[in-house]
Amino acid sequence: MDGTSLAPLLLMMVVIIFFMVIPAQRRQKREKKFANELKRGDRVITKSGMHGKVLELNDKDNTCVIETMAGKIKFDRSAISMEMSQKLNAPATAKK
């Protein structure tokens, strides 16, 4: 193999790392930070779509108890959707 046939392969690897791996790592860090910053009283939505309010947080097993209209349910913190919960808690913008 000469250098000219290796260059496109290396370029493709750099592009994959730049556009796929690095953004995935950033997203994972944001989700972990979001889960660690949860507090009692936060309104959240799970990834399965269940709405509720955080009642208890357990740092030992990384879970939380969420109060829903159906009762109290224990979830793993990773089951809470960062995007949907942030949209739920975002202030409503005034329509013109």
C-alpha cells in the first residue's frame, strides 16, 4: 500500500470520530450531569413517556422515586429523559 491509498481511509476515520464519537461523548456527559443534578420536586418525563415529580433520590443505587397520577414508582435515574424533562420545565414563550 502506498500513501495515496491510505489517505482516504485515514480521512474517513477522522470524520467518523469528529462527527459521531465526540458528540456522543458530550451528550453522555450532559445526561450524567442532568441525572446527578436532579432534586426533590423536579418535574420529569421518563424515556418511556411517564410524567411525574421526583419525591426521593437514592445515591446508593442511583435511583429515584417519582410520583405519578398512578402512584409512586421507583426508576433508575438513567431512565429519565433529559430532553423531554427540560422541555417540560422550560418557560413558555409568549406567542405574538
